[in-house]
Amino acid sequence: MIDEKRPFLAHLKELRDRLLVCVIAVAIAFVFTYAFKEKIFEFLMQPFVKVMPAGSSFIFTNVTEAFLTYFKIAIVAALFLGAPVILYEIWMFVAPGLYEKEKRYVYPFIFFGSVLFLIGALFCYYLVMPYLFRFFVSYATDFIMPMPSLREYMSMALKLLIIFGVIFLMPLVAYYLARAGVINHRLLSSKRRYAILGIFVVSALITPPELTSQMLLVLPLLGLYEVSILIARAFGKKAKPEEGEEKGQEKGQEKEKEESHGTQATQASNASNATDTTDAST
């Protein structure tokens, strides 16, 4: 590590200063995102608006619901805009305590992690959400019109986008764990049945209780798990040949020692039997 030892209070002061910078960055971004809250809201509504029957609309049943929904949207968007500053401050706080070898993994992780998260969110927005909302709206009749609440719709939409963004990070996490030797493709393959069970349980907990919505999360998760196995097989940490030879030599030496001890024990036993026979004849 290249960081010299510093008092604990100095680390706390640095942490406070960097947190303050993050808060200021998000606050500045919030001013911008709140000014465009309607545009952001319209963008998030599109997957549902396209399948809404004529005559239905969004509603709010609480006086503050519309304001709080817009506020929440602006906050989430501000966090995304402020993410580069937040990641930079986290990096500057953690970097002095890392080795140079460890630092080389950080930049690719941030870059590919951001790309995969964005791909997951777009996959959800353009493929999952339209199909999911079309399925829900199909239950509408002449007497049952869908009029979703602003708060409930936005909570569901944001949750789905974040969930799919996170689960698309699975191959990247598998790559780094495999490179570190923490996991390998044999381990992932042997635990496949437990992973499938866990995927179904998690999907049941974080998605609506309908089977269709659960399968829209289960199938990508299963696919990403299989991709993670392939990545672990291709990029996993492999044992060095010399290490295998050394282990083979050690096993051979241990076997020779065991055989030598066995031979000595046999010779000692034969000598003891011969002595007993001589004594008996005498």
C-alpha cells in the first residue's frame, strides 16, 4: 500500500469532506433534473401509455402524491447524473489504501459495470416493461378500466429498471471472482440447481405475484448465470503447471515414505518373529 499511516480523525475528516462534495453534486444535478421532471416522467410512462386503452389515465389519490412522485423522479435522475462525481470521490478515498495491481481492476470495473447496468435498464424498458404492462392491461373490460396511481406506477417502473440493471452485472462479478480464484466454472455448475431455486425465490419476492412477471425476471437471470459459467471457464484462474508438478512430486515422496515405513515395519516384525522362534527352540 502507498498510503502513509494517518490518524483516524483525519480519515473521518476526509470522509466528511468527500461526502459533502457528493451531496453538493447531487443537489446541483437535482436542480437540473427537477426542471425537466415532466420530460423524464413522460419517458418513464411510455411503456404503459402505449398499451393503455382509450379513456384510461393516470391518477393520484393523495394531495401530495403528484409532487412527491415528481420529486422522487428528480432525485433518482440526479443520483444518476451525479454518479461520476460520487464514484470519483469514493475512488479518491479508497485508492491510497490499494496496491497498484488492485487499482488496475477498478477502472475496467467502473466502465463495464456502467455499460452493463445501462444495457440491463434498456432491456427492461424496451422489452420487459411493454410486454409486462400489456399483459396486465389485458385484464381490462368495458366495466374495469385501468387507472394506475402515479406513485405506484413510478415505484414499480423504477424498481424494475434498477433490478434489471443490477442483475446484468452478474457476468462482470463472475469474471472478477473467477480471476481472483474465489469461484470457478465447476463450482457454479455444481451449484446450478440451488441457483435456480434461489432465482425463483428472489423473483417471487421482488416482482408482482403473477407468473408472467416472475418469468420475465427468471429467464434473464438463468441466462446470465449460464453466461457467468462460461466466463468463469474462459477467464478463471488456472493452476500453474509447475504447481501441479510440485504437488505430484510431493505425493510421490509421501508414497515412497509410506512404503519405506511399511518395509521397515515388516523387517522389524520378521526379525522379532525369528528371535521368538530361536528363544523357543532354546
